[in-house]
Amino acid sequence: MLGKTIGELTVGDAAEFSKTVSEFDIYTYAGVTGDFNPAHINEAYAQNTFFKTRIAHGMLSAGFISTVIGNQLPGTGTIYVKQELAFRAPVRIGDTITARVEVVELFAEKNRARLATTCHNQDGTLVLDGFALVSPPIPPKTA
């Protein structure tokens, strides 16, 4: 089943996804991407950083936004065109991150939607925000 088409979206539509970040998630992300920065995977090193402990990769949290866009809003069949992000606070092992996507602007003639994108932790702290531009799914033509 396809996600919402441009004609089915309205400004203000929103969806969320939450996940608790585990040590496994961080190591898996490092393995998949090749980003073995010791701030993420080496506790002894990380204790001497500004954060005093390991932190999750920023793009791991950003990936939760992709989960919302690809699975919920607009959903299946959506194509990511652009993402702007600002990382506001660290994500630590055990944090529960809630990614939220909200439709803020529609460009029907171009089949594009502008989405506000945020991630908050379990304490309500904003860990990242930004905007995405997506192309919602186009229904198949019927004969």
C-alpha cells in the first residue's frame, strides 16, 4: 500500500517514531557506515571528551526521521529529495529518541512536500532539528 499522495497530505499532518538507542545500535551503525570515531565506540577515549561518555552517531538519530518519512508520513513510495539538519544535543546509550515529522508546506505542482523534522530525547530535549523536502508517492495509472 502506498503512502499519502500530495493530494492526501495537509499542512499540520504529523507522525512519530520512538526508539531506545542501544550499544548494539551504535556498533552496528559504525560497522555499516565505517564510522569508527572513538567518540562513539571507545568509552576510555570518550570519557576525556566534552561529553564524558560515548555518544551515538548524529546520523543514527537522523535515520529515525527517514523511518517516519518512508513508513508513515508520507509513507511507502516517498522519495527523499533533501534534508537539512542541526545537531542540538548528544544522544547517549539508553536515550529514547522520538523522531517527529510534520508537513509545513505543499508544492502540488511539483509533487513536493516540505517537512519539519525533529528528534527529542526522553526528557524532551531537542537533539536535532531541520527540514526535509520529499516527493510523495504517485499512484499507479489505471487503464
